[in-house]
Amino acid sequence: METLIQQIINGLVLGSMYALVALGYTMVYGIIGLINFAHGEVLMVGALTSWTIIGLMQEAMPGAPGWLILLIALIIACIVAATLNFTIEKVAYRPLRNSPRLAPLITAIGMSILLQTLAMIIWKPNYKPYPNLIGGTPYEIGGAVISVTQVFILGVTALSLAILMYLVNYTKLGRAMRATAENPRVAALMGVKPDVVISATFVIGAVLAAIAGVMWAANYGTVQHTMGFLPGLKAFTAAVFGGIGNLAGAVVGGILLGLIESLGAGYIGKLTGGVLGSHYSDIFAFVVLIIVLTLRPSGLLGERVADRA
């Protein structure tokens, strides 16, 4: 039972990070029908930027509280990631907006490889230890342990999701985003500027990815130029799992994927004597995804994206 509770906690933490990244995928797809495969690299850039800022601040302000250093690093990482994603959309995707769907897809894959290579040049390819800035006494729940960092991750995720849902459902920008997703041409006739809305969507997605990147680094204690590939792929899987184009589906898909992966790695691994353990954790998530998409191709909360006029 202790193993089960522990893996549920780990799964919620992991799934919350997947959910943040999956929201970026699903918002962009819902509006322009593009799978931004460079999104995982935005997570990586956010994490590496925060690592650099933390190192500089620890040298310049040795007595500063850890939470303050992490907060400043998080804000700067979000700004850098938002600027990067804005530039990617404007330079790489906007000129191909009316091209066949295969062209922007190939461009997105190319942009992913380009960003990995640039990050390797800038930050070097070696793994770098990420400092634990909010360490403290872990909490015990039913024999399971949850660290202060994990509590922080769950709290930041909940706050980020609440702000996003308010933004999408109760603000002028959110209404413009929903209108553009429904039909960009009609939205333009009603005074909405689709280019501005699309750029804003990329910026919001980048901020969520940067938050997830910083939390990923804080949780696992290491950063590297390829760290965004697998989380990005799994977040895309989570978006499809929940129903791509549906914000609630991205959140549900991310959390379920995290739970499935953690339970598969820990609880099922223990039952099988370690035969199916952490080294095979990816198997469980993708097997369940295949089953779900076989039975329900639109995903768990699938919502058909409006056809373009």
C-alpha cells in the first residue's frame, strides 16, 4: 500500500508537468492545426536558462533566499522561452501557414533539432546538477514521502492552470482565441487579429513550458540539452490521450499519463520482481495510449476541431 501511495504522489507530480506542456501543444493545434514539435525544446531552453540565472545569482547574492533566486530565475526563463517561441512562430511557421500540412510539420521537427544543437553549443553537452533551492523536511502521507519541491510543483501547476482557464474563458484575449480556433476568417471579419492571437497563443504555451522545465529540473536535479525531447513527446501523447484541441483533455491526459507511468514503474514493477520497472516505464504509457486511441480515436475528452472554411 505504501508503494501504491508513493507512486500516486509521484504520478501526480509527473502528470502535472506533462499537463503544462500538453496545454501548449493543444492550444496551438486547436487554433492553427499545427503540431509544434519544437515545444519540448522550449521546455529545455527554459530549464537551462534558469540554471544559468541561478548560478549567476548565487555568485552575486550568496545570502539570498533560495525561493527568491528560484522565482527570479523562473520569471527570466519564462521571458526567454516566450521570446523564443514568438520568434519561432513568426520566422518558421507564419510563412508556411497556408502551405500543405506536411511543410510546417517538417519545419517543426527541423526547428527541434536546431534548438537542441544550439543549446549544446551554448551550454555544452554535459549533464549539469540543478541546485535544490527549496529543500526542507519531507512530508509523510500514509507511509509515503512527498518532498517540499514536489509540493511546490503541485502548487505552481494548480495556480498556472487556474490562471490559464481564467484567461481563456473570461478575458478578451481568451474570447479571441476561441473565435480564431472556430474560424479564423470569420473572426477576422469580427475585428479579431488572427496573427496577434496566434502569436499570443505561442507565447502562453512557451510560458507554461518554461514553468514545466524549471520544475522538471528542480524535481530531477539535472539539466542537459536533450532533456526536452522525451517530456515533449510524452506531453504530446498526453494531449492526444485527452483529446487534442481540448484544454481540459490536455490536463486530464497529462495527469493520467503521469499516474500510469509511475504506477507501471513502481507498483507493477514491484509485483513483477523488477522485471517491468523504471527502465521500462515508457511502455505502460504508450500501450495505454494505443488502446485508448484504438477504442476512441478522438481521445478521452476529444472534441473535433472546427473545420476551416
